Amino acid sequence: MAYKPMTAAPVDSSRPNAAGVALLRGVRIFSVASIILGILGVAFSWWLPFGMVLGLAGLVLGFVDAVIARRRSLSFRLAIVGIVVSAAALALDMVVAALGMQTVTFGGWH
């Protein structure tokens, strides 16, 4: 019996993104985006509506990724981190809004 070295599986050229999907298999895009938007929501909490929009968008993306992970039976710890960070950003933005501590609004300087 002759020795046959293992070769890589051929990439299906009919799917244009087949190689990219294989590289990003372990990366959870929605979770990472949720975490980034939550951090930006905290950073822009002084700019009242913009910080709230960022926190809310991060919260939605975190929930979307948690649902996707649950359906595919994947671990959704990263989605939980994104939800917590975005919820904290949204809570901070609400406190800033309630106390009137915002520095910039869309109407101009306060």
C-alpha cells in the first residue's frame, strides 16, 4: 500500500465566499459588533441621543446573536457580554438624560 499525503479539501468556486466563511467560522460578528457598540455608547453618553442609539443598536445585535447561537446550539457567552455592555451603556445614557447632564444634543450645545 503506497503512502498518500493528506491534501486540503478543494474550495467550491461556485460559492464566492467559501474561503472567507472558513476563516471566520469561529468569529461571532454580531456579538463583537454588540460589544463595540456598547463601548461606544458609553463613550458617547455625553452626546445624548447618539449614545442611546449606539447602546440600543448593540442591545439588539446582542439579542439577535443570542437567538442565532441558541438555534445552532452554539455557546452564546460572547452574546451575553455584548448584551450586558450595551444594556449598561443604555442605562448610563438614561441616567445622563434624566439628570440633564448631557453636553451636546442634536439641537446644539446645552
